[in-house]
Amino acid sequence: MAMTLEQMGIQAKEAARQLGVLGTAGKNKVLLTAAEGLLADTGELLAANEKDMERARENQMPQGLMDRLLLTQERVEQMAEGLRQVAALDDPVGEVLSMKQRPNGLQIGQKRVPMGVIGIIYEARPNVTADAFALCFKTGNAVILKGGSDALHSNLAIVQCLQRAIRACGENPAAIQLIEDTSRETAREFMRLNRYVDVLIPRGGAGLIRTVVENATVPVIETGTGNCHIYVDASASLTMAADIIFNAKTQRIGVCNACESLILHEKIVDEMMPVIAARLKEKDVEIRGDARVCAAVPEAVPASEEDWGREYLDYIISAKTVSSVEEAIAHINQYNTGHSEAIITENYTNAQKFLNEVDAAAVYVNASTRFTDGFEFGFGAEIGISTQKLHARGPMGLEALTSTKYIIYGNGQVRE
């Protein structure tokens, strides 16, 4: 008989209390054991994933979402490597951030502590299951996962593998739990489980994130959709621009850090746009452009107002012409989702202006937006990419999953 959400919450609270006092060596032992377990169970995980993929094909899931759902031997190896990398990272729990002496002799400081129980609601991304476990476990947090129905078999197989590793190390397997009921009613009930869940993190499309933000009574950290722009400045290297745009758009189309919107300075549109279009044509990317872009690239499709703010997750990109870096920045700040933005330029002043004035979690000069990722930033894995400004912003690694508490040393002081 399936547990109720309240029972899961009670178990998670108890697991969190135990994890909160588990030392770094104990946590790392579990993570390394879990990494070996994923590799040993690769066949089982791929078989479970194939059940989800078969259903996805029957339901004609879009190609970008199917790519997110797919597990391969290489991706399982990457999941295991993520666990090993997190084990190798410094443990932030217990770090004393400050210690000052007051005039009355009190020593007042702050130190990092676990949040407690973290809830994660996510869509068809099985790798999130392992990443979430690694980061939450290393920071002494229990985690309750609510994955989408599209990935149920994959998520269940991964969680069972991780729980076996935890149990083998003598720790509480309730440190990670998966809600198997994928109904909307259960999801909404989970969003209101504030008696047990300390923070809720949604990972998925705009609709999922909006639903969580509007319905949750548990505090929420928003992880964002990605209408990511690349602005090609007047001084940009043609070769560099084509390489970066091709990578950012086509390396993986179904991810939030893929480039969805292209902006070009009017001085270089006629020269650069045909070259960029030729590269994108290698992957049959459709270009939706303004009048100037369509004139430079006859196969481009006229863009609508909706295209400027859209996250396609597909082989489609919008292209806009501007007359200055100021206009590019204004356009980006109007239509972006606060995720990742890039400028390609050889002009130092424009690069600095772009870095300073673009409002996003990650802002690049002469590099692909695809690097906005916990693994690429050296975090080992990520719990998500926060596009909000409170508590955490950008790829969320270990420190983002901790809180702080004040610690005070006295020697008999009383307040008068």
C-alpha cells in the first residue's frame, strides 16, 4: 500500500535529522556507493527508461522533450560521475561564515546548516533524480521528488538504486523518496506540505513553474525557463559567432540554456547572417527573422511579436536586427527570462556594458550559453538554475541548498 504524503513527510523529517549530524566521510561514502550502484544497474535503468521512451513515442512527444527523457549508457555514466564529483567537493555544512565579539563579550557568528527537507517537482528529466539526491544528501537534506508521469519508470528505477546504496551504508533510505502518484491533485497537495517540506524547487517548463508559484504554501525557489539570447556586436568575429551560435542552438535543443533568440548589429547583418544561416542549416534550424534578416536570408520566415519572447525547445531560432548595443540590451531585458545571455564582440567597452546592464542569472562574453550548468561551473551537479533573485541565482550547487544559523558564545552574560 502506497504511503500518504504525510507519512512520507514524517519519514523525510526523521531522515533529515539523522543526515544533519552525519559527517562528511559518511555522506561521501554513500555518494560513492551510489555512483557504483548506478553503473552496476545500468541495464536495469535503461530497460526502465525504454518503457518511458516507448510511451513517449506513442504519444508523439516533441523531439526536444524526448531528448530530455532519454537515458543512454553515457548519460548514466555522467550521472555517476556527478555523484563522484559532489563527493569530492568541500562540505559546506558547518562552515563558520563569521564570528565577531560584541562589547559585552558575546561571540556572535553564523554557520551553514542544512535546510531540512527539500521538495522537487520536475518533468521528464531522469538525470535530475540523481543530481538532486547528490546535492541534497551532501548538504544533509532529505529530498522528496515528484517527477512527471512521462519518466515514472526511469525515476523509480533510479530512486530504488540510490536507496539500496544508502541502505548498504547503514543510513536511512528515506533520505530520498519518490511520489509515485503523478496526478495533479497529489502534486497540489505536495505543494502545500509546508508542515514537513522546508523549500520547494520546480524544474520544468513555464506552466509547471507558474503552477507551483501560484499554488504552493511551501517557500519556492524558481528555476527558470530559458529564452536565451546571443547578441552579435558590430565588431564580432564572424567565425567565432557562427561557432558559438551553432553550439548554443543545436548541441541540445531541449535544454533551458540553449540559445533561442539571436540579435545582430545592423552593420554586420548582410555579411554574417548568411554564414550563420548556412551553419544552422546543417541541423535544419528554422530562422524567424525581422525584415532585415529575411532580406539577408531568403529562406527565413517572418517573425511575429510572440517569437521574441518564446522558448522553442526545438530547431527554431528568432533573429532580430538592432542599431546599437543599447538597443540589444533593451530588447533582451524586455523579452528574456532572466536565464543566460551572451554577447559576441571584440569591443571591451561594449562587453563591459553588456555584463553590467543585462539582467540575467548568467551573462557571457564570447562564449556559448550552454555552459550555464552546475557540472560546467564546477559544482559537480545542480539542483536547478534559479532565475529569481532571493536566496539563490544561477546554477544552484551545494551552498544554495544550505541555510545559516547564528551561533553565540557567552560566559554568563545577561541582558539589562
